[in-house]
Amino acid sequence: QKYGLCPTSDIVLLIDGSSSFGQSFGRHPHGFEAIMEMVRSWVEGLPLSREKATVGINSKSNEQVRVGIVQFSGKNAVGADPGRADSQATPNGVGSSGGLTGDIQELSADIDWQEANYYGGGTMISKGMSDVVQMFHASPADGRLRVLIIIVDGQIYDTGSLSQVRGELDRENVQVFGLVVRRFSTHSTVDSKAEQTLKPVVSAPQDGHFENIEIDMVSSVLSDICNPSTRFGSLVAKNASMEHQPCTMQTQQGYCEADLGCVWYEASLSCADSPCLQHCGEVACSSDVVNRCSWSSMKELCYKQPLVLCSSLSTGECSKNSKCELSADGSACIDKVCEYS
């Protein structure tokens, strides 16, 4: 556990509370409870800031960590109907009262409450992601790392409703990781569908921000979140130093496109500063539609707009995007796959 490498960070866990996570997973009789106990062990070892949630946006940049926990599901799920998107952090007066906290007692109370109030229902994530955005509003603009880790066990049913909230996470400079948790050691259609719907939600490059794993591996992924020799840890370390790394040093297209301050030029196979960075104010920035610029009020800088998720587009919008295509049955918009002869 290389927590000493963690930069000042606010980390939120968005955890699937659907009925399927209440099944047995491997040696664990209840998947959701097993995940929460892994989270408990993880936070007990973190270099927490010791700040209570009431500190909010006044948190100090001290090379330590705060954590938030949100459970998501679908209310009133019946049969194949996943229900209506809903979510829950701890209510007022319990633990962190639904906020970011660096206090171990508040986090322990949050975990206890989540275990006692396991949702059940369908896998609907949009409300949970909106709650996460609100939680990050209490994350100060002091250069700290902002990380969201989404943990699911099945197909997400409301991906078509995620475009706006996903853009808000990008504007908050949140680095999004995703974990699909399998019930068994072998892959199944259940976790394959989960992968197809979660992977487009994570940050670019998607392969680096995503894993499909057995439940007992969740502990090691969390423990190594700041370890630069691991898949997730290498991207956390990279993002923590990205402000100081010139675009010209980005040699991989995926990393270049993921950096809102950089653009990739296909003709020269090179990365360069985005023209958006030249705008000094919000008006000039927002007016630049040619370069698709977007003003960041948190950083007070002009960036390019985040990448569009194919999964968030309607079937009509899908055909207009050169990087997207309709699935074989025409029911969903997916990333275009290049075919070579």
C-alpha cells in the first residue's frame, strides 16, 4: 500500500446498490456488504486529512485525503424494469451528512449506515452521478486531485441520460474510474453487458480507467490507487502532474485527447496546446465554437470541451458523429470499431 504517494485528493466512491449485488459473490454471501467492508479497511489505512465534513470547501491542501460515499440504484424496480434512478449518501446528522470527509469516525458511520440501508432495485446511475457532482462542489480549487471510482456488478440501464452530468464531472476536473465486479472467476454475459455500459462513462483513455475483476481484487485496486506501478495508480500520478506537463510531451493520442488543454493533430501524429488556452476570459472562450472551447470557472481557464460519449447520444445524433456508430440491432450508440482488411 503506497499511500505515501497520494497527492492531496478528494475521492468519491459511487457504489451499485442494485438487487443483484445482494447475491453471493465468490466466497462472500452478500456482494454489497463485502464491498463496504473492503472500503472500511481501505479508509482505515488512508492518510486522511482528519478534517470533518463541515470543513467543506475550506479544506486545506496538505498532501492528505478526503473520501465520500454514494450508493445508487433504481427505485420501484419490477421484473425487467430497472425502475427510476435514485441514490443515497448518509442523511444529515449521520456521519459526514453526505459530504467529503477526512475523519475516520465519520467515514465509519457512513459505511455502517450504507450497509444498514442497502437499496436493492435496478442499476440506474444518473441520480448518483448528479449527487457526486454536488459532493465535488465542496472540493476547493487548490490543485488537489479529484477522483471518482464507480463500482457496478451489472448493466447500467440509464446511459442515455448521462451526457449532461458526465460533462459536469469533466468541468469539475474529476478523473473517473470504473470497476465491474464479477460473481465468479469466469466471465459471463452479465459482466460483459456491465462492461459495455460502464466503460464509455470512464475517463479517457478508457482502457486505463477501467477494470473487470473478481470481487476479492477490489481491495488491491483501492489500496494501489496511488501506486504508479499499477493501471489506475499510473493515471492518478499522471493526472496529478498533468498541469505541469507540456502537451508536446504527450506522445500517446489517448492521453493527449484526455487532457482538456491539449489537442491531437492526426496529420503530424503530435500533441499541442489547445487554441482555447489563448482566451483570457469567459466571454471570448465561450464564443469560440470553432475550437469547441469551454470556460472552467474552477480553474478560470479556457479548455476544449470534453470528449463526447457515444453511449450518451441518441440514435439520431449517433449517425452525425464520425467516431460513433449504431449497434447491430440499432438500439444503442457505440464507439466505432475500425475494420482492417
